[in-house]
Amino acid sequence: MEITIKKTVEEKHKIKLPAFYKTIAHHYKIYSETNAICVTKMTVWGGIGIVQSQLPFETGAVECSENEFLNAYNSTINELDLINNI
């Protein structure tokens, strides 16, 4: 016998903006109630985009410093600039 159970968990997090979070592959800067900057830092490709502000919490991200975020951001910008100039 197999039973499927679907659960929905809702959590509230109080944060002070801007807030910075990271996972193994992403760094986030939450800058509003609805939006965050996501820096994808991978060895093969990277990117920067706007995502919904709850995404860091859904992916299990942990807090990081602004400096960690800026290092990932600047490194990705430099990589994208190199690719653009090929």
C-alpha cells in the first residue's frame, strides 16, 4: 500500500532590508518585499537576475555578509564581461 501526503508549510521571516543569503550555487540580495537579485556562480556558467524575494528561503539559503554577495556579484560580472568580449 502506498499513501501520498501533500503538506504545505507557511513561515514568516522578519528581515531588515537589504538582506543577504547564499546557497552553494547562488547569492541573493533581498532589496524589497517582492524582489531579490540572484547571482548564479557556477564553474561553467553564471548569471545575474531578478527573482522573487521568498526564493532564498525556499532553497534553504543561509545568511551571508554583504561583502560575500558583492564578491560573487563582481566575480560574475567580470566573467560575463570576458565572455562578452570573446
